[in-house]
Amino acid sequence: MIPSLPSLADPEEIVTLDGSTAPTTPEGSSPVLRPQDDTAQLTGKARNNSRSLSSALFDTTARTPPVRNICCVGAGYVGGPTAAVVAFQNPHIRVTVVDRDAKRIQRWNSKHPPIYEPGLNDILRIARDGSRDCVVHNEPAKAEASGAIPSASGCGSQCDVHEEIAVPARQPNLFFTTDVAKCISEADVVLIAVNTPTKSRGTGAGSATDMAAFEAVTAVVAQHARPGAIIVEKSTVPCRTAQLVQDTLALYRPGVHFEVLSNPEFLAAGTAIKDLLHADRILIGSSNTPAGYRAAAALASVYSSWIPKSRIITTNVFSSELAKLVANSMLAQRISSINSIAAICDATGADVDEVASAIGADPRIGSKFLNAGIGFGGSCFKKDVLSLVYLAETLILPEVADYWRAVINMNEFSRNRFVQRVVKCLSNTLAGKKVTVLGYAFKKDTNDTRESPALDIIRTLEEEGPREIAIFDPCCIPAQMTDEIGRFVGAGVLQSNGGPVAVYGDAYAACEGSDAVLITTEFDEFKNIGDLSKGNAGLAIPIRQKALQPDPRPFERAEPTESDLLALQSYLMQSTTQTATTEAEDPLDRFNPVPLCAEDCPDCLVEKATGATGYGANKEHVPKNRLDWRKIYYHMRRPHWVFDGRGVLDIAGMERIGFRVESVGRHSRA
């Protein structure tokens, strides 16, 4: 017997901010009643009758039409992955990502998506391209190997775990287009996920959020959205932006009702897909009205197809907006705090890793975000801290503004101190010397270079007049790195224009003849940790997998979900990653062919010219080796300086090879 797949799971509960829960309606929605809201602050007989109010919300929520069409405006680092996972987990919902950047959309519709995130391509291959039908064996690998028959299926039913499960073919439901107006007009829910950088000029320059792109998109949405559509802020925006959105909607469409929600993302570059698939919380802010609750319930129903409803938190819309800024600011604060301690460690002989381990053992503090280095980068932390600074200044809270501005000042101090250390160790001059920078992305396992510390370090190093600054990054395409450096540092710094900056596609070539190597991104490839007792701490060794994916079979349900199938695919790929075969890339034989690229595809042209594949379609499945530091040592110039800005090296092991190592707040324990 080969059963086919029905739709979704059992109803659960949505949690409100005060910890109370509300059971779902038969449609799988929730009234998202918040007892702390003004409408729920009942008195006298009305307070005693709060259950009746809840029932009324059940009724109105039940009448809310289901979400069938979502439009995401913005095909960047937030909009693209978010829309992909929403579409992947909701085959019945049409999800369209719109952007006026035709080249970006072209890349999303090809085998070369514009961003690299581990796991993203497997999601795209199903949601964007559709899938073939396949048969899944609901039997653990151990049972398959031994012939043993498990006694229970784990799904709570009497189904035979040996039966084959037919997974039907799936039609594409994720689309990328430049037709902005049309897609907005057809959507039940419109997500606004455009960039909101820090203003560079005018009032509030250097701290206020530049809302130009967000306001422009809001105006377009106001003109084209269908009446009753739900408008969702996915971009990180200043507190009370929802009122701005409502005012804009009223200006263009007077008398037409729209609900505005805040649904900030909590994604980290390099783990965005994991963060989306296994979110620790989904935050939805709405107006304190029955209509607001219904809109929040509609959006919650989209997430509840794969996120437990106990992790869906609802607040008022302004609290949600502020919570996003505060979350990033608190994380940035921890990084600046430990970097300030690293400076003290360098001056006293203490080791910052030992200090971090000691204080992190305190459960009130915890161990996360206590890795000292050259400071934080990325598009979020600095921007959001500065937005909080500007908010405090506009509220006439100068002490609060000064407190948070100090977080930024410490971050810049950490970066500048690192470069000064490099120059000092190289006899206070870089003239005639080659310096190699390993890592250009702002963190590992991503090609996101926004606000990358490496870019500032390259700019400062160039001012010292070196013979060459060689740059290598395992996730970024060299041609794109070169273009970006030319735009942000100046075309004159590039070697092709007579400058010192050269981008390499090979780490060993970048390090050859170098006077100093700087590690500016914490890629695992750059680590040297091995078996020190055998003296191989510098050898190129395979990167150990963080954790083996367990076999998800037998499935908890009689019919596996998309998450189950993705987990099974990841498990099966573990045993085939060494072979570049179709089976290795698609062990379930489920993928449709990858869309063909246009003849003028820039990524294909780069691949053809260089033979490099960048971070292309299946890079996350290609095993990567750590650098052979002995080989690098042999081809470097004396005295073989290495400056570890991310704490990825075992200093004693490097010193055994012969390197002279400087690390932020760390010392050799040899």
C-alpha cells in the first residue's frame, strides 16, 4: 500500500505576550486575544464575560478568508530566504517576490541565486522549480541494514514502518518577478522587506534610519493593494513606523481599510535557513482591535504550518518594532563588552577565552556572543544600535543615547586597534610589503559583505602604502569582490588600475610571498586545530561535521511533512557527499531540472573564464579542507606573521610550525 499525502497538522495554541494561550479555531487560526490589551481590560460584568468576547473573536476570525497569495517586496537577504521558506512550507500558498532590480530577479530565477545561504538551494529546488513524485521508505537506515523490523512507527498509528510512502509531485509556488504593481494587487498579504540603512546625509545623518526605500514601497503598496490586504513590515524600522504606513495608506486610498502588522525577522547570516525552519520565536505585532487580531491570526496561520504555535508571540505593533531594535542592540552590546575585556587581557596577560568561559558558566550571563575579535559587522547591528541612539536623542534622553553610542565606539576601537597592532609588528610601515587578508564576508558561511570589518581594514591598510593587499574569501566570487572594493574603497586601489589590492580565488596564491596574514572572518577553513600530540596542527584536514543529521525515519506522522523530507534528504546526503553524482545531489530523486541561465548570465561567464563555481547551486554539500598552514609557512616571508582577528587559531600549534601569532586578547598556552 502506498498512501498519498494529505495536508496539515493538528491544531495547537498561540501564545500571547503574558504567557496565556488561545486555542485555534477549526480553520487553524487563532483569535490571538491579548488580555493585557485595552480591549481586553474589562470591568464589572464585562470582565466576567471575557470568555464571551473571546468567543466573538473566534467567530470573526473563523470568517477571515485563508491566506492564498503572498507578495514579498524586496528580493534581498531577508525577502528572498523568508519567501522561499514560507512557500516551501505552504504548498497551497502562491508566494511571489518582486523587485525592480532585473538582474537580481534574473539570478533568483537561475542556478545562481544572488545570496549564499547553506540549505537555500534545496528549498528553491522544491518551491521555485516544483518537484517530481517519488517514493520514500519509512524505515530507518539501521533497520534496512540489519533486516530488523522496528516495533513502533512513532507516528501514533498502527501503520507499518516498512511501507512505501508515495510523495506526490508538487507544482511551483514560489515566483520571482519585476512586475511589482500586478503582484501587489493580487496579494492577500504584502510583506515589505526592503533595505533600511543608516542615513548618510541630512537630519539625523550617521544615526537615523534612511526610510526612503521603505516609504517609496509603501506608496506603491498603497496605490495597488487590494482592499482589506494585510500589510506587513519585515524590514527593520524605527518604532512607530506602523503609524507612518497607515497615514500613507490613508493618503492614497482614503476610506479603504488595511491592517498593518509588524513581523520582524530574527535571522543570522550563514544560518538564515536554519533560523527560519527552526525559529525560536515568531513575533507579530498588530493594532489592539478585533481587526488587528484577525490580521495577526491570518499571518500566524501561515507560520503555524511548521512553527509550533507556542512560539508565535503577539504584541502591539509598536512593541514589536522596538523589540527588533533592542534584540540586535543587546547582542551588539555583548560583543563590544567582551572586546573591551580583550583589550584589558592584552595589557595584563589574562586570556579572554578563559575569562569568557568563566563568566559564561554563570547561567544569568550565558556563553553566547562572548567571542572577542575585531568587532561585529553586517547590515543589522550597527544600523539598529544607531537607530536606537537616534530614537533616544529625539525623545530627549541624552544619557540613553550616549550609552548605546558607546557600543559603536567600542566596536570601531576594536577594529582600529587590530590594524594598529599589525602595523606596529611590521616595524611601523607596510611600504614594500605584501599583506594577505583571509575573509571578506562579515561572518562565516555567507557571502554577505555589508558593513564587513574586512572592508574597513583593507581601506586602512591601503593608506599605509603596502606593495600588495591580497584578499581571499571561500564564499565570495572574486569578480564581485573586486567590483565592490572598487566602488566602496575606490577604483584606484585595485591592482588592475595600478593600486595594491588584488583578489584571489585561491588561498595559497593569496598567501604566497606575504609578510603577514590577517584572519578577518571566522571560516572553518582557516582553523588549524588538529591532533597536537601528533604535530599536525597545521595540516590540511577535512572539516569535521558539526553534527550528523539523524535519520528521521520512522516519521512521527503517517505522512511526512516537507520538513521531514528535507531532514531525510540531508541525512541521505551525508553518505554521498564524497561523490559528485546526481544521486548525491538529489538522493530522493525529487528535483526538477535547474532553470537554464540567460546567455549573458554574468555568473556563467565568470565560471567559464575562471573555472570557479563561486558559492553556486550545491556548494554547501561540497566538503572543504582546512588550510595547510605548513604549506603557507613555507611560501611566506620571514618572520611569518599571522594576525588572528577572530580567535580561530590554536596559537601553540601555529608557533610549533614557526609562525609568530598575534590574537585579540589571547596568548600562547605552550
